[in-house]
Amino acid sequence: MTDVRPRPPEATLAPEPSPAAPRGPRWRPGDLRGVAVAALPPAAGLLVALGLWWLVARLELIHPAALPPPGDVLDAFAARPARLLEHTATTTREILFGFALSVVAGVLIGLALAASRTVERMFTPLLVAVNAVPKITLGPLLVVALGWGQKPILTMVFLLCFFPIVLSTATGLTTTPAELAELVRSYNASRWQAFRKVRFPAALPQIFVGLKVAMPLAAIGAVIGEFQAGEGGLGYVIQQYAGIGDTATAWAAIILVALVSILLYAALVLVERRSLPWLRETTSSR
């Protein structure tokens, strides 16, 4: 007798999912478009500035000996690019090294001020007094004390940079949000755990504010130091060529200082965004 009962449908074996490949940052076509869009406002601002500069020079609102036309400055750079770029590298190294010293010392001093009210009351007036002294007046004294070369230049960079870093670090560490402080207390966290997990991460946005204020000051300090004690660098170039009346080359060096400062500031902003990816999502944006 033939079995007419319906057979159950055969189970179809679904293909096993292949192990997912590790995901990493991938370039997408939209990334390049985003970079181009982000670069448009700075480029437009640069064009406006160049146009105003050309107009002022064309109308001779400022004597050409003090403000040469943009074309003359470009020609001066084209006449000696290797020399100017060599001095640019020297100034950049001084900015970075002096800024790094300021960051280390500024964060440590800020930690000390935030950790103890007694330390804060003892040393805050002294720090304010040091910051209030016009740094250019200290240049000759630094040369007498430290000699020519890198030491007085790095000291000048340090003196200009460290106070904003100290202030931002101390402010960030003493303004931890109340809800986070209560959360730490509820878990009976130790003082070190509270600092490492809550207080220092919460202070990082404020610390980066101080770093971004200090970065352009580092370029100013390097140039001032080179005026007083430099044997090279863009400040040395500005002083030498302005002294012989070649203001076009001096202005080329000034523009290179500005470009270095802009690039280093942009790099610092990029580090901030990479280090604090949550910041733009948890704060209001324009």
C-alpha cells in the first residue's frame, strides 16, 4: 500500500553568515565633499583679506614702505623660498617645544591649585603678577641670564603660554557637574577613581579652551624671543630684513608666522575632536 501522507517540507539549510570583517574607518566620497565645504569659509575670508590688502596698497592709504602690495610679498617669497622655509622650520620647532613645556607645567600647576585651597590662595596672586608683567621687557634680562639661542626663546614661549593653561585646568577641575559628583559619591569611589573617571574627563573641554588660547601665544612668544636672542627663525628674518628696508621679505616672514599658527591651531582643534567625540553631541551647536 502506497503511503499518501504528505511529507514534511525538507529543511533548507540557510547559509552560515560569514564572520563580519573588522570595521575600521573607511573613506567615503562624502568625506572629501565635507572637507571641501568646510574649507570654503576660510578660503573666502582669506580672499576678502587679500582683496582689502590689495586695495589699501593700491590706494596708498599706508605707505608702501610699511605695507607693500601682496604681489611684492609673493615675489619676495619666490626669491628665497628655501631660506624662508628653513627659518619657518626653526620657529615651528620652538613653538612646539615651548608649548609642550607649557602644557606639562600648566596642567601640573592647575592640578595643584585645584587640589588644595591653601595652595590656591598662596600662589594665585603670584601667578597673576607674573602674567601681568609685559613679557617683551623681560627679553634683555633673559638674554643676560640664559645667553643667546634657544633657552631664552623657549622661556619666552613658556611665560606667554602657561597662565591660560593653568587657569583653564584649575577651573575645569573645580567645576565638576554636581550630578556627576553625586554619582561618584553614591558608588563610594576613591579620590583617585573620582579624578580619573569623572573629574579629569569632565575638565577636558575647559582644558582644551586654555590650550587653544595658548597656541597662538606660543607663536607670539617665539617671535619675540627671536627678536631678542634669536640666531635664526622667522622673528630673526623679520628683524633683519625690516632693518635694511626690505619690508616685502619681512612681510613674507610675518605671513609665514600666521600660517604656522593657523595650522597648529587647526591641528589642536582636530585633536580635541578626536579626543572628545561626545562633546559636540552633548552641547549646543550653531
